[in-house]
Amino acid sequence: MVSKIRVLLGMLVLLALAVGAIVLLAAMKADATWFTIVPLGILFIGASVLRSLGWFGKKAGD
């Protein structure tokens, strides 16, 4: 089983990036649609990339 701390840390990093994107969109006075698309895209694509890199996977020796 993968460490819960590792999953929590990865998701917190993605959440921080999504919140940063929201702040940037607000500063740019973007359309309301972007406030949904961009943060969800960061979370879903970021989690997919982290999973493909093996961040959420079980190590061979564990």
C-alpha cells in the first residue's frame, strides 16, 4: 500500500497550483468558465502525471 503521506503531499502540491491558477485568473479578470476548466485540469492532469511517474505507486521493495 502506498504511503498516505505521499498521496497527501502530492495532492496538496496540486491543490496549491490550482489555487495559484485561480488567483492568476482573477488578476487577469478572466471569464467565469476558465475558473472551472483550469483548476480541474490542473488537478486531473497533474494527478495523472504523478501516477504515471510512479509517485502514487507501491515501491518494489515495500
